Amino acid sequence: MDTFVTHRDAAVRALVDNGLISTDQPVVGLLDTDAVKRQVEALHNAFDAIPLTNHTVACKAATMVPILRFLADLGMGCEVASPGEFAMAEAAGFAPEKIVVDSPAKTLPEIEHALEVGAAMNIDNYQEMARLDALMEGRETSAVIGVRVNPVVGTGSIAAMSTATTTTKFGIPIIDDATRTELVDAIVARPWITQLHVHSGSQGVPLELAAEGIRRIIALAEDVNAQAGSAQIDRLDIGGGLTVNFDSDEITPSYHDYADVLKREVPELFSGKYMVLTEFGRSLLAKAGSIATKIEYTKQVGDRRFAIGHAGAQVATRTVFMPEHWPLRVSTYTKEGLPSEAPVMTQDLAGPCCFTGDMIGRDYEVPEYQPEDIALVHDTGAYYFSTPFAYNALPRTAVYAYSADAAGEVAFTQIRKQQTIEELVAESGLDVRL
């Protein structure tokens, strides 16, 4: 059996043995730090032919300081898209020059802070560019200023996750020769713009489509530099968005798969002419994470068998509301934390939220769930337990990082405590009277 799976099984058993999943704490998030390390190493190895890189993690994929600090210690940078994410990145210890600020709605204070500390920042639109004109006049800063370009290469399989179309809110689009000329002229007129950024979308974007977006910004950089008569653009931020395979434990496509496509389609990226930045999130963390939930009840409704647990829309928001695009695998463990050997049957796994659609998934062919069993929801290390949805006043779940030694002994580190009911009520405005 694969070491990753063996350690995951050991982690579920250790959860039970240590009393970390119980009636009082019926759902927890788990993150395998060894699996994260392997992905970070794979990312760096895949792009090691590029002389100068800054591989950043998309903060939104894991908005918890301990995880971000762990990634900073592994040599990653951090891409942020809000003042809160910026503050988390700084608290986690990322050096300012390793931080990239992306947002279509940056406020003046947010821009000022990036300029003050020396973080990189990508302009989203011409109005923001005009705002920078005023701020940059007579100013010295170590901040790197870029422009997010929408290459308009088309949509992937999930329209809501595609960001290189004429319907997306992100970036300055290159639709035709006129819009291209306008952008080149605007950049050349501002020698403090030295970076171009592209991100054609996340889950569901084919490697070749992402490569085409990168090809177009490289061509744009060449045009800018030719018109400027210098190497004005010397950094390319190629975004992230590598699709995650949610169908099995296999990591496909890999970072090496992506790098091979880029070497074939855009070899200029590896020429050494440009520093290259990446902004991966889901592909770094998803496979390393799981959600464990106790099963509270089972029931039969006509020909459907339901298992009702404590993980639902509050920890798997995307899956619950867009199940066709974000399907998740599950497995069955006994109340002792051992892989179940019960007969396999077709079951639906439901969550605790008070609406019909609160389903982790339907028609699972897994060992039959019984009350007090544990359902493990796979591939949830990014955007799931780290980004809770406060529906039905359900508390934020506990999250544990873990590692396992050669003997299968598991060591846990608590990343986030389960929110107490008292904390939840206080946060809701307990002391306010109208």
C-alpha cells in the first residue's frame, strides 16, 4: 500500500486513540505535512531549469497562519488577494519581496502598504494604473509593480473558474490590435512597471490553454521591451491553477507534466531572460488534506440509503453548491478508526446543514456506514476546512497537521481549535442591544 495512504489510515486511527474526534468534536480537518513537503519539492524540481523563480502559495487556499508559516519555512512565497491575507502572510514570516498582491479591488491603504514594505503588486485595470501614477510620482520603493493581463484564450471546463474570457472581471484584456497597442503604450510610458501577470483560471483549465495564455504575455513583454528599447519587463508571473485529480490518490497532472508542456509550447519561459513567479494553491495542498466526520445517523428513504454526518456545506462549500464540478471521494472507517470491512453498498453522505442540498455526495459505493463510524472525505487540503462557511451557526472546525514515522506513529499539531459555542455566540454580537 502507498505510504501516503498508510499514513492517512494511521492518522484516522490516532484521531480516535487520542480522543480528537468525539461527540464534542465530531468533525476535524487533517493535513499531512509530509505530503505538502513532497509537493513543494516537486514544484521546485519541475521548474529548476529557470535560473530565478519565486514560487508562491495562493493564501486563499489555506488561510491559516500555521500552514502559511510552514510553507514559508519551506522556501515558498505567498500570493495574497485582500488586506486580511496580506496580514496573514506577514504574520507567517514571508519576506515582503516574497509576497505578491493580487486583487481587482485594491484600496489605497492596501496599495500604500505594498509600496511601503516592498511587496510585488499586479495592477488589475487602467483606473488602478492611474492611481499608481499619483502614488509613484517622486517616490522611491523596492516594490515590484506588474500588470495583470487577460489574454482572452477562452474557458476551461468550469466557467466560474476560468479567468481568460471576455466575461471575467480580472485583468486588462487583449481583445484585438487596438487593445494590445493601448496596453503596450501604457506600460512603456511607465518604466516602473516591470512585471506581467497572467492567470487563465483554476480547476478545469487544460495545460495547453494555460500555456497559450503565457505565450501571449511573453509576446507582449517582447513588444514592450522592443518599444522601450530596454529590458523593461524582466519578470513574468504565470499564476497557478494546476488542475487537481479528485478521482483517485494519483497526482495528475503533476508539476513536471505542466513544466514539460511549457518547455514545449513556451521555451522562452526557460531562457533566463525573465524571473518567473508562480501562484499555486490547490495543487500544493488538496491531496494532503482530509476531513473526518462522525456518522450520527443512517436512514432509508425509498431506495436511497443516507448516512448523516457533521461535515457539509460549512467545510465543503464548493462541493455542496457545485457538486458536478467539485466531486469528493469518501471512505469508511469504524468507530475505532480502522478501515471498515462492512459490505459495500450504495449510499449518500449528507451533512448537518438545514437544507436539502447539503450533501457531500451521492451514490457512493463504500462499506456501509453505521452510527459512530467515521467518514473520511478526501482531497480537502485547500479551500475546504481552512475556509469555513458560517451556515446554521455551526462552529469553525478543529484542524490538525500530522506526520507519521516509519513505524506509523502519528504526531499531531493543532492548527486551529474548534470554535466553542460561547465564542460563536459572543462573535454574533452578544453584547449589542438595539
